[in-house]
Amino acid sequence: MPRLSTLLTGLFTTLLLTGCSLFSGKTELPPLPEPATTTGLAGAEKELDRATEERLSKAAASVAISAVLAQKNPTSLNNDVLVSELKLTKTLLGKAGDKDWVSTKARVEAVLGGQPIADAYKKEQEEATALRKKLSDADQKYETEKAKKQAEFNAKLQEREQALAQEQALRRLDAEEARKDKFLYLGGLVSLAGIAMFIFGSKTMGLQLFASGVAVSSLPFVWNSPHFIYIIGAFALLGLIAVARIVFKKKAVPACEPQPEDIKPS
């Protein structure tokens, strides 16, 4: 019996040390993708803002000089309405840039000084048409870049969701493997104890311990098996048989000593 106790202690210590290494490992997770940037979109937005600002400045200069000229006209209801509308538009557009105000004022003064109107406004009209096209191109570029960045963002988002789903799957796999390792570890301990018991002690008890260890180790593998009920039923039957053997085992009755014969008096 001392040899059996020493052997069981050694087996338990060995399995305890190896079991710790089984539960410490973790599956390496994939890195999450970087979020989408807005670098190109910001550049397109600045171009659109510059074109819009240039257009508003030129329009504000034209409205401002028109309001000045309208105020010099003879007083009439029609002219008063014109001045009021020009002032309202001027308020909405804001102040013109100094460069646009100077060029607009010079153009008007040149026309009032005798320059033909067609000559004075031909260049300005061509610039206005070019500016309108520039604004349209900037707006189209902005919308295109915006759609591109949105598609990039959606792709990054989908990639991130896939990475997170993969991470969750790996976590579940790690948990499942750890659960199996625990059953294998515990079943192996019981089975080795059964082998030791079979060699150095009761063979019947050793077989029962070994069968119990095998049952515990196989539990995570047969859990989802279609034959799970039959397998568990077979192990349960073996367990009941073992319990019945212990409970109903006949105890050895010591033999009665023979009564001494009557000693006859001599």
C-alpha cells in the first residue's frame, strides 16, 4: 500500500504540472483593420470651397455696385423696389473681396466714361462662364471623392466586422478546446489511478476507475454525437453494476468455533 500511495501521488503531481501548460495557451487573434481616411475628400472639399467663395465674391461686387447706381436714379416706386432688392441680395451674399470690388468698380466707371458695354463685359462674362464650369467640376470631383471614401469606409467597416467575428469564433474555439482539455486531464488522472490500482491493489476497483476515466475523457467528444444517449446509457449501466457489486457484496462470515465436547468426569 505505501508503494501505491507513492505512485498515485507522483501521477497526480505530473498531471497537475502538464495540465497547467494545457490551459495557458491562447490562439493569436488577427489585427483589426485601420479606419478609412478622408485625405482626398478634404482636398476636393477645399477646391469646392475656393470656387464657391470666388463666385460669391464676384456676385457680391456686382450687386454692390448695382445698388450704388440704382440709388442715383430718379425717385420712383420701381426704383425703390430695385434698391431694396439689391440691398437684400447684398446682405445675403456678404462683402465682396477687395480685388473683385476694385475690378468691378473700374469696369463700371469705364462704361460710364464712354467705353462700349459689349467690350467692357465680354472678358468678365467669359471669366464668369469659366468660373461656373470650375465650380461644377469641383462639385463633381467632391461628390466622386465622397462616394469613393464612403465605399472605402464601408469596405473597412465590413473587414472590421469580419475580423471581430473571426475573433469571437477563435474565442469560442479556445473555450471549447480548454473544456476538452479539462475533461481529458481529469479522465487521464482517474484512468492512471485505475491502472495503478489494478497493478498494486484491487483489480476490480482498478478496472472500475479506468472505465470511469475513459468515460470522463470521452464526454466532450460524444456530447454532440447522435449516439450520445446510448453511450451515456452504457456507462451508466456499468456504473450501476459497479455500485451494485459494492452494495450487495456478501461479507465474509467468520466460522463459528466448534463447541468443546463435554468433559466427562473421571
